[in-house]
Amino acid sequence: MRIGRTVAAVVTVAAAFGGLVLGCRAEQRDARAEQREINAEQREEEDQERAYAERVDFYRSGSNVVVVSHSARVMSMRLVLRGRVGVWWDLNSIRPCTQITIPDAALFQSMALQVPGLPRLTEADLDGLRLEFEDPGGRSWIRTSGGAVSRSEWKPDSAKVAWVDTERWNLAPKDLPDCA
């Protein structure tokens, strides 16, 4: 009878331990599933935030800079020269669903007129050009000419040091088909 009780106690302890292990594993599975769900929600939220950012692009083509806005919403934009603090060209007047082509010479000329004390810019300087813009949700973004997009700290209301907003290239945009 004593052996029976001992065996029953051992079986009970083993069953309790097994239940504990299975419970811990189930809890870990639930925690991993919950984390996957949280990660998926965060990715979806980030994708929604980036939706407008993905509709804006710019690139260098020969001796021109091309800025493209496939967005149907107005967004504040500027071209910023990396490495030259306070040097940018304001593009606020770009219409939605348009593309503008800016000759490098026009950028150089406009900056020389706006900021006469600035050292002469060269085409090599334009390799550091970036496009900053604010989406309709108030989030600021920066896009490199290589296509990478990331968040920016720029706010269009910030004080302007050197800016240009009345150029011919900014007043004659090309309409983009299939824009939404």
C-alpha cells in the first residue's frame, strides 16, 4: 500500500510538472503570437505613414534635377544641399500630380542671386542634394537622389536662411498621368 501511494505521488508530481511545462510553452506561444500581431500592426501603421512619402521622388538626370509628385495633395517641399547648412531651394509651389525639371545652372544662378556671399556652387556639390517634404499628415521626410526615404526633423514653418521660390522651372510643371 505504501508503494502504491508513493507511485501515485510520483505520478501526480510528474503530471503536475508536465502540466507546468506545457502551460509555460503555451504561454510562450501566446506571447510570440501577440508580439507578431503587434509587429504586423506597427508595419501596417508605418506603411500608411509612408504612403505619401512613397509618392514623391527626385533624381539627377544629366545636368538637371527632376522632382516628381504623384500625390494628389499639396506638400511643402525643398531641395537641400547636404553639407551646406542653411542652403536650400524652396519648392512649395509645386502642384500635385506634376513633375518639374530644374537645370543645374538655374539652381546655381538662383542661389548666387539669393545669397551673394555663398561660395560658388559646382555640379559636384549637387551630388549631396536631397529632397525634404512634409506630407498632409504633418510628418516630414527626406529623400536622397538614390531613392532612400527616411523621417526628417524639418518643419516648413522654420526660419528660412537661404531659399528660392519664384523660378521659371517652378512655374511650368509637367502633368503626370494616372496620378492619385
